[in-house]
Amino acid sequence: MTAAFDVREEIESAPISSFHWKLGTLIGIIMFFDGYELFNAGYAIPLILKAWRPSPSAIGVMLSSGIVGLSIGSLLQGWLADRLGRRKVMLWALYGMGTASLLLAAIAQSPLQFAGFRLLLGTALGMITPLTISYINEWAPKRTANVYTIWVFQLGFSVGGIAAGAAGAVLAPALGWQAIYYAGALSILVAIAAQLWLPESAQFLATKGEFERIGRILSQLRPARRHLYAGARFTTAARGRATPLSTLLQAPYRAKTLAAWTAGALSLFCIHGLTGWLPTLLVQRGEAMSSAATYGALIMTASLFGGLGSGWLADAAKSRVLAMVAWYGMAALAMLALGQVHGRVEMMVVVAAAGFFVFGGQSVLNNYIAMIYPTEVRSTGVGVAVAINRVGGILGPVVIGMVKSFNPDPIYTFYLLAASMALACLSFAFVRNSQARPEFERTPTAGEADALRAALPDD
């Protein structure tokens, strides 16, 4: 009789092994370049400002073009990954990221060209972020899921953002802003490494009946059970077809989905508005480019500890919602303080606080989005959520550019960012008060997942 195994149970019950370390390292390096490419435009813009003299509105478009691409990529990856698999789409995105960075460095000669190539780069990045969230959550062992996912995702992402600041402080002044993107083109090497080592989602393969491939992958995950997997069948609750978007708004996921969309859009409005404009705002205040880059690196360094702190609170309180309410509320206060302080030491403290709380809240939100849907919905759910959240990210630099066109005083920018964080806090605070159930913040139960699957069309 042929043995049969549930893929999800085999993965969730696996002990931490070399497979997790290798996968975590690879995903961490991918997230390093994701963070680097996401934030490096903010350090290129002050030098481009001197060379091309774009208007504040044009700068807003140059910054937001990449975020438009993020939304496009997020939607595309959900549609493609549910049909073609996680691995194939991730490889396309990684090669696209390196190629777009190279085009920015070698060809861009005007704000329009810069915006066009940033759009291509953003599309690749928009695929990478939700795919890595899905990858990490699908392969994380159940006992250490929060710690594993936050370390893998947040560490690489934050260090990449720090590296973007370092490139802005060291490479750009000496070699020109193009050097920032030549460095980013090294991600092509990561694409080659991923082609060699990145596994496909075992649960996706189970929906396709590719049992031999699953056996080989699970044998790497759990070598002691290798003999059991030879010739075995593998089952999964996931279904091998795309999920209608309307499913995301059905009970019991409607409130979770709407809260995640709202808070995420407001959070990214603040993140991209702050990181995109902060170096330019500081240079306009009289800071040297190296000092402005230092503040950017400080934000990303603080973001790492903010993610770990919010993850610890979510685990300790057994509530991701509580962690997000606390972190977004403190982020609003940090934004208000940024509009008031002027001394160098005070500015560094408040900038660090902003990075700690803004990114810490976003870190928990990423995990929250991935865990509120079962496997068959996760890729679509994460992709749609990230795409909608990116609308806020698109508007951040553009709206700030418009505000600066009317009044260049930075205080109005920081008040605007404070308001976005306060509203993000309130969106989850409302959900917590109106629907404070234990099941609201965990992975759906088997019964809930069955109900969700029953709602899906059979054709």
C-alpha cells in the first residue's frame, strides 16, 4: 500500500535543520537586495537634483514610479504564482531586478527615463516581497514560525536599507549616483544562486500531483524520513487553481482583510514618504549628503530592532493586532516629534524612534497578512494586500511633493505622516474592539478553511 503524507503537517512538524538555514540565508540575501533597491532612490535624488534640476512634483513622480511598479508586480505575482508556481515567478523577478538596476545605471539620462526604469525595477520588487512572505510562512516550522520569519525577512531587508544609505554616503559622492545602481545590479548573481538552490512550494506541487519532486524536497527538509518519502503520495488542503478576489471579502476574513488593506496603505504612505524625502529634506536644511545618508541608515538599523521588538510583543501577548496598535501609535508620536526637534542628537533619537516603530509595525503586518489565509488563498491574498498597500506608498512621495510645492516647511510633511500613522493605529484599534476574538489573529482552523474552500467555484 502506498504511503500518504499531508505536506503541510510534514513541514510544520519538522525540526529546525540545515534546510531552514540554507533557505533562510537565501531568502535573507534576496530581501537584502529588495531593501537596498527599495530605498536607494532617496539617496540618488539629492545628486540628481543638482544635475537635472527637476521640480518637486517631478521628484515625487520619480520616487513614486517605482512604487507604481510595486503594485503592478504584487498583483501579477499572485495571478502567476497560483498558476505557474512560486519558484518560476521568483526567478523572473530576481533577473528583472538586476536588469532594471543595470538600465538605471547605464542608460537613464532624464527624469522620464529614470521614472520608466524605476517602474520596471518596482515591478520586479513588487513580485519579490509577497513571494518571500509566502515562502517564509510556508516553510517555517510551526513552533518557531514568528521568530524564524521575522529574522529572515526583517534582517535582510533592514541590512539592505542600511547598505542603500552607505552607498549614498560613500559610493555616490565619489562615483556619481549611477554607482548606487551598478551595485544593485549584483543581484543578478543572487538570481543565479536561486536558480540553483531555491525549492518550489511543496504544497503547490501537491496540487499538481508532482509527488516525486515533493519527495526530493522533503528529503532535504527531513533526511531521517527520506526512506518514507520514496514512492509516497502527498496530499494538501490547497487546490490547484486561482482564487476569486471576492473570497478575500467573505466571512470570516472580511474584517481582517479590510483592516490589513487600510493600515498597510497608511503605513506605506508614511514609509515611502519618509524614506524617499528625508535625505532631500535634510540636505535642504543644510546637512551634508553623508549626514543625510547616515540618518537613512539609522532608520533602517532601528527598523531591524523595531521588527524584533514588535514580534516579541506579538508572541508574548499572543496578539499581532495589539502589537500593531502599539507600534503605529508610537510611530505617530515619533512623526510629530520630527516636526519639532532641530538639534543633531535629538534628531538622531527621533529618527531612530521613527524607524523602530514605523517599520516594526509593518513587519508584524506582513506576517499577519500571510497567516490569515489558508494556503490556497495565501498567494492571492498576500499579493492583493501588498498591491493595495502600495497605493499608499505611491501617494506618499507624490503628496509630499505637492505639499512642498505649496509650502516647503518640513513641519507640514511630518504632520501629514503623523496623521497617516494615527489612522493606521485606529483602523486596527477599531477591529480589535469590534471583533476581539482569539481566532481573529491566527491561521484559519480546518473548519474555517473547509468553509472557505466550499465557497470557491468548482470549475
